[in-house]
Amino acid sequence: MADSPDFNSLTCPAAPRDYPNIVIAHGGGGRLSAELVEHLFLPAFRNETLEDLGDSAVLHPPPGRVAFSTDSFVVRPLFFPGGCIGDLAVNGTINDIAMSGAMPLYLSAGFILEEGFPMASLVRIAERMAKAAREAGVQIVAGDTKVVERGHGDGCYINTSGFGVLPEGLRIGPAMAQPGDAVLISGTAGDHGMAILSVREGLEFGSLIESDCAPLHTMARRILDATPHVHVLRDPTRGGVASALNEIAAKSNAGIVIDERNLPVQPAVQAACELLGLDPVYVANEGKLLAIVAPEAADAALAAMKAHPLGGNAAILGEVTSRHPGMVLARTAIGGTRVIPMQTGEQLPRIC
């Protein structure tokens, strides 16, 4: 874990300073639990719904169908270049909701803390979560805290659940890919996985590699506004682009062919992958999306991606085919073709 700042310098002035570290009683439902909520989480996440502090949040969503998702975050280290477990937890769940075409609205946050975890680090995480939620336009409206004995956790785990709404008639998903469709990617592959690995293993690659952790719902909305012919949206997190495309090929019973030369990869990430014997197509991302659209919509979707602040490196990656259903192939730089199978196991565990 990165060094914690001096507790007295934190920007959350009401944080419970009598306890510099988490103790078991912070998860016991008594006075210390109440103080943790009142002096840390409520000031960080403050909104009208959360302030009721009821057993459940009473929400008033706009009309439409509801998209719901949940995810748990156990990343190690907790703080890394470009992000931390806090904004990762917010953005990760936002992106899962956005890939259905929904606009995310509300999140819950459940913390599992280890006895002895520095209160300063928890404040930093909560502040980063609050900032990510504000910037994405979502509210954290419910939550929970549990504490496990020292040695029975790894500092801090977070579960986030969330939901959003999508209009009637919009139907996209991995089974919707059709032969002839274009496959697009919104930016460079492998940034998050290589950022985590560089910090975890103390590796230096000449230039800093930062996580791409970011919310994707506004980009997804721009693509959907640009063309009605969007068939699939997917964020290639664990297992990277390769696993996401294999899942789509299996669900749609179609083949996918990509051109390796069209896969955007940062030079530092490419160099790190070559040094470590990794393939960027399998390395995790936390701020990129794949879009599969009808062939006549490819240019409009690409333009929408490139017009978004996160889409400057967007590219048309390949196409869906009726040949070799359920398989993903890549055309190589030397003119050959190779199979890109589904990854077995995790190339790099605990990246989210």
C-alpha cells in the first residue's frame, strides 16, 4: 500500500481522529460504527437520499427499464498510478451498467475493512469515491461497513451495486453481434493491468504507466446517439480484449477477426508486455470499451468515440464473420493468422 498522508492534513475535517486505525468496534453497529458513518462516509457521499440513513434508500428513478449490476473490488495495491480502489469501485460498476446502454444513476457501497487499517487511507479512498461519483453524475445512496480481524483481510475490500435506466426498445448485448458487423475499440489496450503490475512488482519501464480507470457512460451515450445500429457494447476488463471478444463470439455463435496492427497500445505498455512475455490483447482495461456495430454505422461510431475526451485513440479493430463461429482470430503484422483463445485462469490476479 502507498504511504498514508498525515491524518491531520486530510481534507475531511470531521473524520474520527480519536482512532487512527480501524478497530473491530467500527463494524459492530454501535457508537464507533455510527461515528464512522456520521463523520466520514456521510460528509464524503452527502446527498438527500443518503442523509435519511434508513435501512434502505427510497429512490425515484425516471421512466424506463432498469439495468442493475454488482461488483466487488479486491485490487492490490489499493493505490496505483491513475487511481485507487475507490474510484475503481465507482467506475467499474458505472461501466457495467453503461454497457447495456443505460444511464447510471445510483450506487451502493459496502466496505469490508481489516482491523488495523489506517483511517487516513480509508478517508483517501472515500474521498476518491466521492469525487468519481460526482464527476460521473451518480449518487452513492446506501452502504455498509464490516470489520474483520487482523490477518483475515487485506486492508480494504469494496462491493458496489448500482442501477440505471435505459429507454424502451433499446436492446444490445453480446448475443446481438452479426456477420459483417464492425468491431471498434475506444482506445489503447492494457493500460490498467500494466499499471497495477508495475507498482506491485516494483518495475520501471522508462515512463510511467497509468491506469485508464474512467467512467464510460457518456461515451456509450454518444455512440448510441450517433447511430441506432449498435449491437454490442462491452468493457474489456479482466482477460482484456481477447476474453471480451471470445465471450461475444460464443454468445452470438459468430466468428470475429481482428487486425493486430489496428490494436492501439501505448509504447510503454507494448515495451512492458514484450519484456514480460505478455500479450496486450489479454491485459486488463478499466476505461475502454468495445463496440460492435452494423458495417454502415462504423464511421459514425468511430467519429463519436474520437469526439469524446476518452476516445482520441479509438480505432476500427476488425469485423464479425460467419466463418469459424465461436472463435476469435487475429491477422498478424507479418501476414499470418493466429487463433486468440479464451484465457485460462487469470494472467494477473487482483487487478480490480
